[in-house]
Amino acid sequence: MIANYHTHTWRCNHAYGVEKQYIENAIEAGLQILGFSDHTPQCFPNGYVGPDKMLPSQLEDYVDTVLRLRDEYRDDIEILLGLEVEYYPQIWERLLRLLEPYPIEYLLLGQHYIHNEYEGDRYNGKPGHSDEDLLLYCSQCREALETGKFIYFAHPDLINHSGDPALYQQEMRKLCRYCKEKDIPLELNLLGVRQDRNYPCDAFWTIAAQEGNTVIYGSDAHWPDHVLSPEVIRKADQYMAKCGIPRQRLLQKLSRGRFL
């Protein structure tokens, strides 16, 4: 692993340490590229504030900090400026207007909720999501990817579905097939591997193996020492082999041409 595009900062209220610690750990681990992609601010109506993402008022500081550190460490590592984004159709254009003045290089799709979050939505990783939730998740993620704004699909298997397994197979296969056709990499999320979460999901990655999807590892680092761990990489490699995904489909880094 020579590049990680999925790195958070303290601004999201559930990550720890400062940016320099993440960068220095990345250099020590031998990464060539470190992309910061903290949880994007959202322009929620009615004064709602998301508890697990940066505020709109923090965006400028986030950008300035990453750009300053990029210059400071330019001889040691390539640092990129990105964001992890939920696609909420009702406020999508408002978000794009917020981001427009800033030199954001890339967006990751990380669909943690399927409604608009401020409407009493429930985190997709919690168990018990229905068939209706699954259908909405798949259609909303596809609609997001159709915007052409995302370089890859982070933890695409996040939704913790408890309904009809046949429907899961059907809908996730359609989603994987769409990503394959559009050359959109799927992230095998290393935080999920590290913490034995509901993702990676065997059913999803078996489908991805069959459909020939391209895979990229994402550390989803919320702690500096999670930027890159040989032990977690070994577990991820073993998981890929178990699901039937050959190493040739694992991207080591993304082309600069894929960025916004």
C-alpha cells in the first residue's frame, strides 16, 4: 500500500490527534501519498448541526491547514486535499456552492445515512435495515456516483441489511455492475477490517469478485497510528483472497486525472 486517500481530522468530532501526527506516521510507514478526506460540512436547514462532521465555519481552516502542511512536507510525501461526502439530494447543490471557492482535489462517497440525516435518520451501519432501506441506499448511491464528482466509493457495503438475502444479492449486484462499467473503484475499508465491524461484508465482496470490480484499500484513519498497519493489511489481503478477488484488481494509487 503506497497511498491512502481516507484520512480524518479532529474537526469531525470523532477523530483524534493532529494532522502532523498522521503525516509523520504515514512517512514512517512508507506511504507515498496521503489524502486528507475529513467528513464534509453540510448546509443543513433549520440550524441543524451534524454531530460527526466539521462545521461549515471550519472548512477554511481545514483547507489552509492541509495546504500549509503539504508545502511543509513536500520533500517527504505527497499530500492531497479531499473530503468524504454523503449525497443528500435536497441539499447537494448547496454543498457544491459551499465547496466551490476551495481547491478541493477529490471527493469520496461515504453514504452513512440514506435520508437527510437531520430528519431523525439512522446510521447505515446499525443493524436492522429493511428491504426498503436497502433499495433507497442503492438508488441514492448510484445517483451520487452518476454526478461524476466522486473518485471512489468508500465502504460501499456499510448498510447493515436484515431483510431478504435474495434482494441484497440483486441490488448490490446491480450497484457493483454499475461501478464496474463506470470504472469506479470500491473501497475495502481497513477500519472495518481492524475493528471487525459489519463491513467488510462477505456477501457484498463475493459479488464484487464475480463482477470484476476494482478495489482500493482505504485506512479510514481516525487515529494517527491507523494510517497504515502491516497487520491490518495482511488481514485485508487474506479477506480479498477468501472472497476471490485477485491482487491484480487492487489499485495502489489513483491517477491524477481522476481528481476534480
